[in-house]
Amino acid sequence: MDGGIAIINYGRGPQLSTSRVTVQDLFPYFQLGYSNERIIGEAMPSLSPAEIEVVRRYVDEHREAVLEEDRRIRERNATRKNTPEVEAILRRNHQKVMERLEALSNQCDEASNAQGRLG
Amino acid sequence: MLKGVLADVNIEGHVDFLMAVAQAAPWEGLWRELGLTYARFSDVGLGRRAPDAEIWQLCQREEWLLITDNRNQEGADSLEATIRSRSEIHSLPVLTISSVPRLRHSREYAERVVIALFDIVIDVENLRGAGRLYLP
């Protein structure tokens, strides 16, 4: 416990008592060598340096278990992907995106040309 | 009707960055046309300790697409368990970014994620009930 900040587990893995951010949410940034300020600036602006420090201490004290859980999560996530049915829908949707982008680009060109004629 | 995109607290800064990309050229016109909003938890009345079930329910009730990471255990109170037990045919999916820290290291990767997001939001109706969708 540090100023009321503790590590607890509600079944999502060890997490901050003051936020839903878990140890495993932060661990990749520790592995990448991010400072507390960089984590707050780029990833989790709602965290305080004190909260991140509590997680750093937890990782130092439970390094083997945290590394093992990180390995399990990476293995699990590597197998997760969209179903073929979803991928087929996304391909059809992508066609719609490209058509709308082209239509919007044409509208923009026409507006520019009209403005040029007026000018 | 889909209201917009909601960032989980474990990924807020990265979604801020993605939304800036999505709302700049060449996609800003499409973002405007779709009439979507980007929100953080504080914008929709969620606390930063909100449990997964509460977040999922709010997203379904108020029509937000949640964007999150997926590095948590999948116990009884997890988002994954909530999706499996509560998702119905009309439920909005939850979006998961596959490689979150890479977003800031590769503009090309960030743009692929933005395009994949547009591929979902342009017609989310035919993706209801899909549970979790994986962005690249």
C-alpha cells in the first residue's frame, strides 16, 4: 500500500485499487523502457506517477509470475483473430469506405474548380 | 444509432492519437460525414475504476464502440466473460487493437488501424453480435 494505492485482484489479474489499469496493461511499457512521464503522456493520461510506481514495485517483487503471465497473454492473443465471416463483411465495408473517400475527394475537386472559375 | 468511439482507460492516450489521425487528411471528410464522436470515460460518466460489465452495458445502452487492449485475465468479471455471457445478436462489438505500443512507433501501422476502424464504423449494423473485433 502506498498512499492508499494498492494492488488487488478482481479476477482480471493484479490491478491498481484506484484504477482499472492492470499490471499487465503497464508491463509492456516497462519492458520498452518507458518513463512514468512517457506512459502518462502517450498511453494512460489518467494515471499518476505514484500509481505507476506502485505497479513497478509489484513487478520487481513478482517478476517471474508477471513474466509468465505476459508469456501466456502473448500466446493467447497471437491466436485471436476475426472469423472468416467477419473478415468478409469488413472487405465489403472497406469497398464502401474507398467509394465514399473517392466521392468526397471529387466533391472537393469540383468545389475548388468552381472557386477557381469564380476567381 | 452509433454514437461514436469510447477509449478504455488503459489506452486513452493512444486512442487520442488515432482519433487525431482519423480526423485529419485524407479521412476528415469521412469522419465528419459519419457524424461520430470520440469520448473518454470521463465524458460519458464512467469512473476510471469502472468494472467491465458496467462499461459493456453503457456501450450497449448508449451506442458506443469501446476500443481497448486485451492483456487481462479472462475470469468471471472480465470483459471477455461479459461479452461471452451477455452479447446478443444486436449487441455492438468491442474493438481490440492487436499491438498497442506499436501505434507510436509506426505511422504506417497507425494508419492501417484507422482504416480498419473506418471499415467497421461505416456499416456497423452488419457487425452487431460479432462479440470482439480485432483491429490489425
